[in-house]
Amino acid sequence: MIRLAWSWVRGAGGNRQAQSRTQETGAWVRAVYVKETLEAFRDRRSLLVMIVLPAFIMPVVTLGIPYLEQRQQHQISTTTPEVAVVGQAPSLIHMAYTSKLFTPVHTTDATKALRERRVLAVLKIPANFQNLVAREAQVHVGVLYDASNPESVAARARVVDLISRYSQAVVARRLIARHINPKDLLPVVMDERNVATQRQLSGMLLASLLPFFIAMWAVVGGMSLAVDEAAGEKERGTLESLLLAPPSREALVLGKFLSVLTASVGAVIVVVVAMMVSLRWGYPYVLHTSQKLDVSLPVGTAGVMLAVAVLFAALMSAVQLSLSIYAKSPREANQFITPLYFLTVIPALAVPYITEWQQSVGTYVMPVLNSFFTFRELLLGTVNWGHLMLAAVSSAFYAALAVEWAIMLMSRESVIFRT
Amino acid sequence: MRLLVEARNLQKHFRSYHAVRGVSFSCYAGEVFGLLGPNGAGKTTTIRLLTTILRPTSGTARIAGHDVVRQPAEVRRSIGVLPENAGVYGRLTGREAIRYAGRLYGLAPDALERRIVEIADALELTEHLDRLTDTFSKGMKQKINVARALIHDPPVVFLDEPTSGLDVISARSVRDFVLRFKAEGRCVILSTHMMEEAERLCDRVAIIAGGRIRAEGDLAALKAETGKDLEEIFMTMVEQSVVR
């Protein structure tokens, strides 16, 4: 590739021989690219992975999971849990009924009933509760709950709420009896306000989701093509005929690389668009909320993100193609590529938890991580142009290096006829 | 006659394995030269050395006047190759598969389309040209590979076990192409382990065993010299190579 770039530079400078070499290589690259892309379009499996799967999975992931979570929360908040009450405290129980925080029930073995999930919590009241309260002593009540059951955890919160309200009412009565204003117990009252705009909140949501999905689909989108175009050619017995034709190994690899890259970038675009559409229009509809998400990306940001995603996908495509060239069969190629998938997705998941790396220049020259941190900066609107340039140049360098590796492998007898 | 293939003391090592141990022969335009030998004798490696896909450890070869090591690009433009067990691109039609080969050989679009029609006609492929090759029989797939190998009208043709795995009718059809190539003045190098095929098609043969040529020459002369038929000569040579 470096030779080709040099030849192009010399050609542009007027060197006829270099010009004709560049034109010839360009025609070969085009021929390989067109053929590989045509075959990919006729392969239902790659189309399914590239377009259909991301288009369907993204709305499910971005809306389906929050929807299920919200449904559970809604159920918990609208139903009144049954709490077993052991002991007598008429005023407290009366407050439970009137506040509708929970429904007190009586049961013989309350702990067993809790374990069997017949009740969601147990409130244990000491025998002389009313007397102790009347004598202004401190009363200890017990709450039993099951931490492994979210509904029980919610019921516990309601019992705690009731005890707190009851305590406040008792305190207020005692203070009034002593001619003290209950408000005197709260000399400072806090009034809080969130200054983040809708766009910033959406940016944070996107920053936590997008890098992960871009990483995932940059690998998955091109995987079947990368496997098919090298290891698949070995298995079908078409590689030898291809290598016997005049095109240089450089031209063959570049044509194949560009078609894998097209699939990879295509899948990333489908994923990002499907996610934005589902968040923007599906969010208020599916989640029954009045909260609108401003998930539009400014054109400039979207363009820069696409450029960074293309460079990242280029590295992934070239590495996948190299592994496929090295593999003896498509099965072996898949075995080589699977760890690459995890090596990419895990850093994407880690990025929100290592934000302190964001300030280090070294982060922006680290392959893979540099792209994820750049996406994050772009989505949060905290772009540092120096970081962006560093990430772009280093990503392009790594991608070029990986393409050179693929060319080197394609030129080795021991790799082509590896048995 | 024009000398088109000239191999001189070709050798190839794969780590400790010495696959080809000094193969030399020549082949001329309008001639069918047979490389005869059992499986693993070194026939395919010899063809791969001559077609530039492998680089010889030592020795030289010239194809149509071009050196296989120093001028691989020129050699590739002068040869058409049908590798052993060659496959097809199943999701391309016959026409697309042949067109792809033509583009790789740099044929101009108009000339390429004319050549596809001409070659499909010669190989009786015309009515199947626009079907996906996945739906083709093995014999039809082999015809597509022959068409791909000849799209640029090369003077030298290498056929590595071209009838292997084909039914009787398809094998006969491939043998007819070989004779046609010869009639067209091409130089054909044919590797086979089938005596009958060699006797029917080859003007001269080289018997390869253990990476070496054990006997070489005109079929009639070989028979006259040894007083044996080709199969007996072949067996004798192979047995001798095992003893050595």
C-alpha cells in the first residue's frame, strides 16, 4: 500500500510509468471490489448480519430493555404490597391504611410467609409499643425483607417510609405540646436544580451506548465477508486461480479490504441510525413518558464521528482479513476472529469507567481505545481537536499497518498453502 | 517450432521436505507435454513453480521467453492455468465469473464481452451463461474454469489433473479441449496420473516420481526403447524411485 501510495504521488508528479501502474492497480482493485460486493449482496447470510439484524436488534436493545425495567417499576409503584405485622400498634397500623403505603396482614408464621413470598415484608412491633411512645421512650421496631426479591426491597422502603412519617408526626405532636414550632428543627432547607440540558443528558446516554455498538458492529458487520473472501476462497479452491492472474497481491488485498470495510461501515451506519430513530421517536411512545429526548446529532459532529468510525472499521476489517488469509478454513478464521470481537467490545464497555484516562495524550494513540474516547468527547460535546487529530492519524496508521500485514500474508507461500 | 516452456533443474524445498529435485524439460507451441506420476510425485509443485505461484529454491524456468522468478507478471499474462480441484464463485453467474477473470487480465470492456461470447460458444456454455454457477454440474464448473483460464488467449496452458472427479462425458469433453488447444497452436502442459489419458493426448511425456523426472520423451520412442507400454514403463520407473 505504501508502494502504491508512492507510485500515486510520483504519477501525480508527471511520471508516466508510475501513472500507468497506479491506473492498472486501480482497475484491479475496482474489479475485485465490485465482484466481492456483488457476491456479498447475493449472500443472504451477510445481508442478514449486516442490515436486518442491526436494524431489528437496536430498537429492541435501546427501547425494549428500558421498557421492561419501567414496566416492573410501574408495577411495583402502583401495587400496595402486603406486609405481615407482628404485634400491636393501632395508630401506626391506622397510618399504614390511610397512607396506602402497604396493606397490613396478620399471619401465624410471618418469617415463613416472607420466605414463601406470601407477604413481601414483616414489621415486628414490641408488645408495649403504644405505652413506650406515650412515655416518650425510644422504640425499636424490626423489619424483615428478602433482598433477592425486588418487590420485597420496595415493600421494605415503604415500611421505612411509614416509620419515618409516623416518627415525624409523633415528634411534631411533642414539639407543639412544648410550644416549639416543628420547623425549628429544619434550620436549612435545600432546593436543588439540575442545569444539564436535554442535549447534554442525551449526549451522556449516547456516549454510554454508541461506542459499544459501533465496536460490536464494526467487527460483526464485516466478519462474514472477511471469512468468505480469503479462507472461503481457500476452501472453495478459487484462491489459486486468483493468485495466478496478473494483479499484484497488493491490488487483490486492497479490493477485498475495501469490500469488507464497506460492509463494516454499512453495519455501523445502520446501527447508529436505527438507534437514533428508536430513541428519538420510540422513546416517548414506548416508555409512556412526557420526557422527550433530544437525540439529534449536529451534522458536523455526525460527519466527524463517521470519519472516526471509518478509520476504526478500517483497522477491524484489515485485521479480520489478515486473520482470514492466515486461516486454513472458514472455521479456523471464525475461531481467530472471535477473540478479536471480545478484545474490541471489552474496552468499549470499560471506557465510561476509566474517564480519568480522557486527559492523557497517550490514550489517543492507543489503538481501539483512541476511537472510543474520541466518540465520547464528540457525544458529550467536549471535543479537544488535538486529541481528535491524534486519534485520527494514529488510527489511520494502524489500519495501514494492518493492510500491509494482510498483503504480506497473501504474498507468503507458507500461508497460502498452509496445511 | 517455438520454444514456450523451458524448465532447468528446478528444485523446491518445503522446510526439510524436498518436493522437486531438479526437474528439466522443454515444451513447444502446438505440443501437449504430459507430466505423469503418482500422487505426491511433485507434478503439482512443478506446475506451481512454472506458473509463479511458488518460487523455486533453485533452478530457473522461462515461459514464452520470460523468467518465472524475475518476470512473474509477464509470465502470468502468457499462461492460462486450470489448477487441480479448482472451484467456482457460486454466487456469480457463468458470465460474471468469466468477466471477472477478463477484468483481472486487463481486457477492454468491448473486447471482453466479445471474447466471452466466443469462448462460451466454443465450450457450449452459451445457454447456461446467465445462471449462478452454484447450480452447475461439476463438468459445467470445469468448463467455466477452462473459460476463465483462456479468457486472455494465452499461448501456454497448464492443466493439473483436469479430468479428476469428472464423469465420463465431462472428462471426454475436457480431453477434446486439450486437443483443440493443441490444434490452435498452444503449448499444453498436462499433469495426470491416468495412463490412458496421457497416451491419448500427449505428444511427449515426463514420468515424475519422488520429485525427479525418471524418463522423458516421445511416447513412441519410449515404447520402442523399452519394449513396454506406457503403463509398464510408468510402473517400472515408480518402483525404481521407491527402491532408490
